[in-house]
Amino acid sequence: SLKAVPYIGLQNQGTTCYLNSLCQCLNKTPELRGGLIALCSTPDTARPVCAALSSLFSSLSSASQAVGAEGLSRALTTAVVGGNAFGYEDVQEFWQVLLDKLEAELKST
């Protein structure tokens, strides 16, 4: 839903502060959150990054304590050439990779 979402944090997986901060910002953008949840709410092996991000947003909107982002990390590790979802220098580099993966997965929608 596009209602106000409470402030729930993400658990740090070690060196994922860039992932956590970007996901929190994206989750607080109602149109983006609602659109991704609508497009990707069912698990889909053809769109693992989209499904994982949608699941993360859904968890953040219903959780009462910090949420883990391991599902998104696993999906990105599988989708990224070289298999390393944690090898980014900064949030801008991670944002570009995330956009590229989402665009590739959602091209047919």
C-alpha cells in the first residue's frame, strides 16, 4: 500500500551500509515502492533482484524490528558478474548496478 511506512531499520551484513541506506531511501519513495511491489510481489526466477527488493519493501512495511536484506544480497550476488554483491566502492556504484539489474529484469513489463 502507499500509506505511510513506519521507520524500520535494516540489519547490517558487514559492509552493506551503502545497500541499507539506498534501500531505505527507495522504500520511502511511495510511487517506487508501490510500483515495485505491484510488479514483483511474487517470487520469480526470471526477476530475482526485483522480487527480492519487493519482498524487502514489504517486510519493511510490516516489521516491528530491523529487517535483514540477505535475500536482496543473494539475488544480487547471483546476478552480478563475478558473483560479488559486496564489492562496491560507494552507494552511487551500487545504485547503478541495481538500476541495470532492475532494467534488465523489467524490460518486458
